[in-house]
Amino acid sequence: MGQLSEGLTQVEQALRLRAVTPEFEIILRLFDRGPTPSAALRAASRASSAAFSLILKRLVAADILQVQHGAEDRRVRKYDLTDWAKDVMEAYAQASAQHALAPQQA
């Protein structure tokens, strides 16, 4: 996983709580890895199967995710961030990197 995902995972482990919603977990994974089949997204998600399907539908309806159906088998779906969502995540990644590099104030 990417630096953003790893950092948030470390926070969750240190605080012993879930800091990342299933929605944001999916968005981070797609930002880190690009287009991903739904089965691989589901395997990496901590959401239940029923919740996972609803999350994908909501994210597509909100124009955060786009779905591509397989050319040979339309049942196979790959999800990716929309260009708009990629821009939002890129800005977040840059801001996080700048914050991590900034000297800490006492």
C-alpha cells in the first residue's frame, strides 16, 4: 500500500481504533493502485459483503468511482477513481507530504 494508507494504518494500530471508514479505505486503495477488480477490492476491505456493494453503488452515484465492465465477461467489473476524485486525492497527498516535511512547532 502507499504511504498514505500505511500511515493511517499505523495510527489505527497505535490508537487501537478504526480511524478510516470503509469508503475512504476503498478510495485510498484505488488511489494507491489504480483500476482494481471488485473482487480484489472486496478482499482488501473490512466491510461486510452487503455493505461493500452498497458502498460501491454510493461512490459511483457520487461520481467518486467509475466502473468498467470486462470486454469478455460483463460480470467482471473494475473500479477506479474518477478524474475529479483523483485530483482531490492528489491534493490530499501533497498536503500530507508537506505537513510531514514541515518542522514541528513546540
